[in-house]
Amino acid sequence: MHLTEFQRLIEEIYFKKDSARGLEGTHMWFCEEVGELTRALRRGQTEDLEGEFADVLAWLASMASMVGIELEAAACKKYAEGCPRCSSTPCSCG
């Protein structure tokens, strides 16, 4: 599944509910999921990492949809030429 397909899937599942909650409320849930990912990383809970990364990506995709951003296009536009600052791959910024 490509990122655009994933974003469409998350829209089908959650867009109505997340839109009703609003961007601010949805962002709060996103931050909570980032916190859960942070805890799993700090505690070395490798069995939880896959799900936590997926949750963070789902909430990010939902917020992007709410404001009309296509994540795949935005990511490609910003990083297609390498590091946005130095244009190198790998990054050679100091």
C-alpha cells in the first residue's frame, strides 16, 4: 500500500469523526499517540513499536486530510532531491 492509499483508507475510517472533533482536538490525540510511541521507544518495548508507529501515521494522515494536504506528494516535493538544506543524500549538514 502506498502512502496515498493509506491516507484514503484512514479518511474512509475516521474522516467524519475527526472532522467533527476538529483539527485542534485531533491534534491532541495525535500528540497522545506520539507520547505513547516515545514511551515504547524509551522502554525498549519493541513488541509495541509497530502499532505505535502505525497509530502516529494514521493520526498524521487524518490531520493532513483535514487541511487538504496529500502526504505522499508533500513528502516527495520536500525530500525528492535529498536533504532540503544541503540537497545531499545522505545529509551532509554540519
